[in-house]
Amino acid sequence: MKSAVIDSAKSLGAVLSTARTVAGLTQERAAALSAVPRAYVSALETGKDTMALERLFRLLQAYGAEMRVEIREAP
């Protein structure tokens, strides 16, 4: 199991890309399974910052908190 701290849109994108790869999914399949456009998956994985993400990371910083993701190995 891999673990990573998420503190920016860029680090979120890197973790999402890794998790998708570990799961053996293409962006197209991941998008279909999660009912979101493939372009959205791509934007997140490339670290595109949005107002919502910017606000989320500012709040985490203000709270002295961190977001951590654990990636399980594919079954």
C-alpha cells in the first residue's frame, strides 16, 4: 500500500493518476465507472487547479490538517 499527502492540485493529480494506473484503468474506463467526463479525469490528473480545490487546500492549511490518500494494490 502506498500513502501520499495531498497538499495541492498537482499532488492530487499525481495520486489520482497513480491510483488509476494501479487499478488497471484507462482514463476512459475510470470516467465511465465514476460517471464523469474523461476530460474531467484528465484535468484532475494533470493538476489543473480549480477554485474549489484552491479553497479546500487553503482550509486544510488554516486548520493545520492534511489530506492523505492510501492506494491499495489492485486485486
